[in-house]
Amino acid sequence: MQAVNTYTHHGQTVRGARRAERNLLRAVTGGFDDLDRETLRLLEQVLDRPVPVPAA
């Protein structure tokens, strides 16, 4: 999950906005939470088992 977050924050191509603006918008609207949920879902699908999530 960390690799996906790092790539999304720093490496992904940005179109139509500056990187900082895009990151702030995703933070405010819950876009990064959505990305985390989708990443976990895909990991569980590929690994064919639940992925433990540390308590907050």
C-alpha cells in the first residue's frame, strides 16, 4: 500500500492541476482513503486472502 501511496503522491502524471493542489484535494475529499480501500481490495484479490490492517 505504501508503494501505491508514494507513487500517487509523487510520481503519477498530473494533468489540469499542480501536484500539490491535486494531493490537497484528494486529502480533503477522501480520495486517498478511496485509493487505500481499492489497493487493499486488489491485494486481497491477488493474494487470495485477507490483508490485516493495523489498528489506527
